[in-house]
Amino acid sequence: LRFSNGLPAHRTQKKALPGAGHGTVIPWWQELGEPFPGTGVVGVDFAILWLIDGPTLSVRTVVPGGAVSAPHLKLAFGVRLTSMRRNISPRSCIMGPRISSLLESIISSDDRLRDQVAIAPELAGLCVDRESPLDGEPLRDLAAIFRRNPCHCVADDETPVPASALPLGSPASGGPLLLELLYRGGVWDPVAAADALRSYAELLLAPVLRLHFAYGITLEAHPQNAFLVVSGHGLPRRLLIRDLGGIRIHEPTLRARGLQLQLHEDRLTVSDGWQVARRRLIHAVFQWHLGHLAWAVARHVPMEEARLWREVRDVTAELLDQHRGELPAGRWDDERRLLLESAWEAKSSIRMRLEDTQEELFVSAPNPLCGDLAEDSTAV
């Protein structure tokens, strides 16, 4: 066993990362002579999990000891949820800390990004440095990733609010939490709701599109991976991103910036074309993140959902204009057309499940930012 950042890992290792408390061996690993049949891993007595009593929003991310000071621990969970089997690849274990360092360096040196976004860095990954004798594939079910606790990524007077909570009804008013945080007028009419969603779209899209266009780095900023950081007075301040395994990088753009990233032999993270990164952007940020918010707000106010999508379209167009001079000739026109005018490609999780594949499959879907659809109150 090895840590991806070089930390030693002995068979009887019980020394935790700072703040994680004392380690404890998983009982069923001791009871089974060969817990992973056919892998050649026998008599495991390695302290890979700590005493855990702190669940999180993600089913396989836990907080050792439930301590706010402890790093989050992302575990391999060998069950197929949605379209994917939720294990962890050696690539994710090794690339997580490298990508974290790259992003922290970019954010700290970019005047636009510095106050707009932060990440919960991945501190280390733990994986088995061998392949399964059954199929020659990496042992993806024996892996874990240690991530800085999001509460340690904000100031003492700030709170990271999971973006997944924003469409949900507030216990105070019953309306979406987003409206309470971004509009405090007390009466949520269509004008106030549209203003609130526009403000949030600006906060979300400004750093996401900056990284995408200027650096070729596309965050998988769906609601489970994103936090809205608010001040002690409840005022929105910036975006916080966690879980870097789904990031996609356009390598030529990164190199053009004079930046390099040491890659794993599994090069899934990077590509030379824009389609993979654009699909990730549209699926995670527009369809999933903003789409769910628009749906929830429109049904609560109530109002036409198309009104909200017009606000998202205007914000996207303004941010595209800001990057026009930074993009190669012709690419700005392509990006504007593909984001604002053409049909989108939607990830088809059901089709992936039916075809029993983990290769991402896509189908054509209406684009709610398209001029015609934005005027259609039935657009989704």
C-alpha cells in the first residue's frame, strides 16, 4: 500500500493525519482470511479507516470521529449508483493532490479568481500499487482519498453552505434557501426571484468559466461538489469546490499558460479537444446545478422558468464577452454558438445503466439558453 504524496504506509500503521484521531482496524477485515477473493490480498490488518461517526452529504465521504478539524475521507464504495460504480481509481488517488496544488497556485495568482473561488484540496490518496490477478485491472476497491475539511477552507466568520441545500425549502419560510440568502425583501415576486438567481449565476459562473476558458480547467461543479460561502451575516461571498476527481483539463490551453501538470499513465483527466470539457461544463454546471435551482424557484414563486433562464443566458453572454480577447481566433464564436445557440448534449445515466457501461453516453437535449427556448415558458 502507498500514499500518493509519499507518506509511509506500514501494515500496522495507526498514525492518523493531523486532527484525525487514532486509527482503528476494520473488524471484518480481520475476521476474513481473504477479504477480496482473487486479489492476492490476504490477512489485511491495515488501519485505513478511523472510528467514523460523521456522515456527509456524499454517501461515501465521511468525517473521522465526526470532528470539524478532521479531514474528509472519500472511500471506495463498490456499488453502482446512478451510472457509475463508486470505487476509486489509482489515477484519482495520485492526481488529486497534484491537481489541488495546481489549482491553489492558479487561484492565488489570478486577480479575478482570488476572491471568487477556493477549493478543498485533496491532501493524499491511498491505493494498492498492484493489479488484480483476475482481470489485470487496478484494485479500485482498495483506495481512499483524504480531503481538507471544507470548514477549514473558510474564515472563522464564514460558513460553507452545500449548494445541494439551496433549492430545498427553508425551515423558516418553506421557500428555497437560495432566496433567503440572496434576497431579503420578504416578498418573493418574479422580479426578486430573477434577481436572486442572476446574482447566484454570476457568483457560480464567473470563476467556473474563467478556469474553463483561460486555463482549460473544467470543474465538475454540480451541487454536491459546490458550496456557497456566506459571511457571519449570511451574505454570499464566494464559491468553494470539493472533489477534484471529475475535473477535465484541455492540455493545450494549460500549456499555453506556461503551466504543467505531472500526469498519471491513465490520462482520463486531460484531452486535446474541447468536447469532453464542454460536456462536463454543460452537464454539471448548467443542466444540473443551475437547472435544479431554476426549477425549484419557478415552482415556489410561482413564475415562468424561462424568465430565470434568460437571466442565466445574460450572465453567460456577459462572461463570454469578457474572455473574447483571450481565446484563439474562431473559438470564441464556437463557444458562444455551442453554449447559447445550439442544442446541448445531455448525459444519459439511464442509457449507461441499461447498456451496462461506464463510458459516458450523451443524447441531444433542448438548450434553455437558446433565444427561442428562453422565450418559451415550457423550456426546462
